[in-house]
Amino acid sequence: MAKRLIPYLMMDGNAKEAIQFYQTTLGAQLLFSQTFGEMPENPEFPMPAEAKDRVAHATIKVGESELMFSDTFPGQPHNVGNQVTICITTNSPEEAKQLYEALQQGGQVNMPLQETHFSPAYGIVTDKFGVVFQVYAESHHS
């Protein structure tokens, strides 16, 4: 079971700028970037124009480590101070479920563990210490 912890930064519409800054300052490599506009559109929730250019998900590599980014959706609250969460990635949806269930004990569910277009098992949970974890199973066909 491969397991990794990756810091995940929630930005308020300036993720692209932050990524460029870290490319310049830290020699970061951009591994992946997708805007909200590039994601499959949900017909029930049409995409506001101002959301299309925001980063839905991006990963950069600095040396041996990775950092993940996302912009908030326009109108979503953005709290400076808790914009850093931890993404736990695993290659096993079963392990993702175990981690998710263990972390939510005494904590709270932010987003139920579910299948998404980018993961067979993805959910967000705040543990009893107030630490926000994104539990993410990697797709086998990515």
C-alpha cells in the first residue's frame, strides 16, 4: 500500500499566480493543472464565467516533495490561516475508506467519501484536532 501525505493549499483565485511564484522561487515543476472550466460540466450546476479560469486542482513538484493547489469556487468562503490542508493519497480505495473512517472519529465530515470523476474514493474530513484531511484514492486508469 503506497501512502503519501501532501500539503494542499486552498487559494482565493490566485493559485495560478502562486504556482508561477513557486516555479520561480523554488524551481517547482508543474505536474498537473486543471481549471474548473476544463472539468466535466454538471448540467445541474452551470459554471459561472468567473469560475472557469480558477484552478480546480494542480500539483507541483519541488525537489522530492509535492504540493497541491486549488482555488475556492467564487463565493465560497476563504479563510486565511486554515487554507492549508493535508491530502492523504493511497492507491487503494479500500485503504482510503479505512483512513477516512478512522480520521472522522471524534471529528466531522466535510464531504462524504464518494466516487468522483478524478478518484474512485475521495472525501474530506476534519479530525478531532481540527486538522482537515482530504482522503484521495488514485485512479488506476489515470
